[in-house]
Amino acid sequence: MQRGTYNLIKTKVMDKDFNQIWYWESPQEKSRYDGQGSHGLIAADIDEDGRDELVIGAAVLDDNGKGLWTLETGHPDMCYVADIDPNNPGLEIFYGIERQLKTDGICVVDAKTGRKLWAHKKPTRHIHGQGMAGDILAQFPGMEVYAGERDLEERWLYSAAGQLIEFRKAGDLNPRPVWWDADPQKELVLSGTISDCGGETIQRIEGRPVAVVDCLGDYREEVITALKGQLRIYTTTIPALDRRICLMQDHQYRLGVVAQTMGYYYPAQLGK
């Protein structure tokens, strides 16, 4: 259980009988952990010790209730934990920092240490929304990451290695990647359609997307939308060319689905 995002943060971990295991407050740490919270709480084994850490935002709590590291950048609107960069061992975290910064408002860091692998080296005013992290382009190894300004028509699409792929003056702040067709890359849920990254529409959908999740059991994902008086589940009709395990069998993906019930909606990511 956690309270606090922009200032004081308090976290309590309990067992199944609600007995306290440990309690943490941000002022306990010598480094500044205040105000590092995100709009969600991500559980992931980032140090590969077999136990989950808590990524509270721009800071991480170890499984023993001690601060593991903090960026001290302030609150991130975007926070994705995944194997973003295949050339960096372990997991990475993609951040879009809300507060005004002279540099590094968009960055990818090593999840285990918080070391920045690369960062956007221009000023940012207010990086906003959920952004995106997903492998949508086959020609770039790993995942692509996307972020944009709230008050300016500025959007950036970066490769996992920090190469600027595209800068545009317009675009949705929250495209949602989805495994839909039969190739390894994801498509995008955007403006009433499921489309490939080039913009070609594959499937039209109605309603407000509320979830993207593999709820029917193959490695592709369903899109759940809400209309007045209706809840719809859209599923692909494209035959798979290979067989992979149901995504919900992945520990981190399943925890990510659970985390979608709070705060901003961050699509679930696979672990290693």
C-alpha cells in the first residue's frame, strides 16, 4: 500500500493476513526520495534476486524496504519497466519526467542501478500522459519509446539505443501498443483503429479503450473498450504463424495487469 506522489511518500508492505512486513517513508533515506512517485506502482525483479522490487516512479525500493536508488528528477508521468534494450543486460526503465528540466526529461535507465543509458538532451517543459514503450519497428533492435509535451506540439520517437527516429509537431500522447497480427512487432491502438506503425488500418474499433491484455490465452492481446451500456472485447482474427506461451503466464506481465487498476494506464510489459 502506498500514498504520496509529489511530496512525502509512505509505503507499507503486509502479508496475506495484513500483518506489517515493513514500512517505509521517503525522508528515511539520505538521498532525496520525496516527490519521485509516479501514477502507478510497478513490481518487478529488477536486480534478479528472485524477489520483486517496487518501482515507485523515479526511485526504486528494494524487497527489504530500503531505497535502492533514486534519480532525484521529480515525478515521472511515464514509467515503463521492460527489457527495452537487448544490448543492456537485465531490465530497463523508460521515463518521461513531468516537471520542467533543462535536460534528461526523457530517458532510459538501467533498472538495477538507475544509471542513465541515454537521455533527451534538450529542455522539456511538461512531458505528459502515458507515452509508449513497445517494439513497433523491426529495423531497430529492442523497443521504441515515445513521449510528448502537454503544452507544446512536440512528440519524439526514440529507438531503444537512444536514436531519434522521428520528431513530429502533432500526435496522440498515449498510443497503446498491442500484439495483434502474426509478426513479432506490435501494432498501435489509436483514434478508433488498430493500425501498424506506418498508419495502415488493420481493424476498426468502437468505444474508449480501457485495457490491452492477453485475456484469451495466446500471445496476442485483446483490446477491451467501453461504450454506453457495453463492454466490448476485440480479438484478432489473423492466424498465428508460431506458438508462444500465454502472456499472463509471465510473472511481470501479470503483475502489470493488476497494476492497471490504479492511476494512469500503463500497458503491461513482459519480464525477462
